[in-house]
Amino acid sequence: MEDYKEASQAAEADSQKDRWVKVRVPGTSANCGPGFDCLGVACTIYNELELKLLPEKKLVIEVSGDGAGNIPTDERNIVWRSIQKLLVKAGKDKEYQGAMIRMHNDVPLSRGLGSSATAIVGGLKAANEYLGNPFSRRDLLQMATDIEGHPDNVAPAIFGGFTVSIVRNGKPECFSLMPRLNIKLVVAVPDFFLPTKAARAVLPTEVSMQDAVFNIGRAAMLTAALCKGNKSFLRSVFDDALHQPYRAKLIPGMYDVFKAAKSAGALGASMSGAGPCLIAFTVDNPEAVGEAMCQAFKANKVEACYHVFDIDSQGAVAIK
């Protein structure tokens, strides 16, 4: 009986040596116009991550897809740093001191589609799966927010859907919903990068009471209209006074692109996160909206392409 038990344990140990987990994480768009650092939406564009944890101090990171040549493949890699955070939290950092990581990215870097959030959530989700899911999605949200600094991108990456997030006493809380409208997300991608740090640098440290009220009303109306599926109210809720007016100088022709999107039938348009991608929300003619946005960019001497996404309803998932 003892021989059988030892053989079984040895077989299990061998199987663990070759075990990989694979996860898929959606790209996200934050702010959604007036919801600065509070609102977000998950898009049907994905990064995939495969992970094998190692007992020895060895780190092998392979990256393919968008930004493959610009992503660190050493200890600085944000996926690996996120994995380490979860391992420490689980008390497994001595048991697993290294990893083999394979990343395939479709979410573009530094474009306002949550590439850093996808990396953070991907690392946390994969490590959690590898350990047998000791942490809930709420736990992952806390860890991801601690790393990212705010929940607006990591929340939809974890939960999917359209998300409303707050932080109370250092703890993030998130409500996720699927709109009662078949909304298409039309994302115009200009051919230049805009690091989030640079986009944050142009923001004021204080805003007026008038601008605060402007955004609060529109963010509340936007959420209510999505819950009720009311198209008419969505036509006036994507404007913003807290961040877009200050960042407009970093994105040539931004307001022209917004106007072109609405003229082509979009309900509204806004910056995607900190930009430079611009996103339009529509239920009709998404291709025409995308073409109009790119033409408006071109009129401002900026080349751009566009993508049409649905709203992802699942968030980060493990896949076979």
C-alpha cells in the first residue's frame, strides 16, 4: 500500500512539472467619456497568456503579437511582477521562485485599450488558476488595483461587461452589467503612441464645481440609459469636462473625429482611456462610423485604422 501511495505521489509530482495554464483577458476602454477613472467596458479583443510555475529561480518570457519587441522579458515584466504579488499573498513564493511565460498580444500598447491592465490581470488570473483558485475575483480586483493604482481598466478586464468602480477606504468595489442594447464599439487607432504618464501630466490638479456637476450628471445618465436600454438619452452623455479638453492637444483632430462619428450615426464618442485611440458607441452602421472617424483623422494629417468590437461579457477566463 505504501509503495502504491509513493508511486501515486511521484506520478502527481511529474504531472505538475509539465503543467501549464492558459488564460484569455479582454482589452478595455476606460472613462467612457464622463466617467473619469470610474467607468470602463470590456472589448472583444484579447491577450492570451500561458504560464508554468517553476521551483527554481528561472524566468523565461516569450512574447508574440503587438509590441513584442518593446515588452521587457526580464524581472521588470509586469506579468511576472503580478504573478509574484499573488504568490506572496498565497504564501507560495518560496515554493515557486520562477516561471515560464508565453504571451500573445492582440491589444495594442500605449493606445488606450488597457494593455497594462490586461497584463496585470493576465498574470494574476494565470497564477490563481495554477494554484487551484484560492482567491476570488474580488480578491484579484484588489490586487490588480493595488498594482495599477485605479480600478477603471482592471475591473472590466476581470469581470467583463460595462463596469462602474469606486474605491472605499482603499478597497475597490465594482458593479458589472451588460447594456440592454446591442452596442458596437468602434475604435479608431491612430498611428502614434501616447503613454498614460504623458496624458496624466496635462491634467489640472483642481476642477471647477461646474465641471464636476457636468460630469456627474452625464456619468449617472450614461449608466442609467445603458441599464434601461434607452438610446435617446445616450446621445448626450459622452461629453466630458474633466480630462478630454486638456488632452485634446495631444490628439490632433480629436473633436473632429467625435463629430464625424456622430454624423455617421454613432450615439457618441470619447477618448478610449488616456488615448490616443478614440472610441464611438453605436447600434447602427459601425463600419460607416469607423470610416468616417479615420477620414477625420486623415484630414488632420493622422493616419488611422479602425476596429469594431462587441462588449465582452466574461472578462478574464481560463481556456483549454
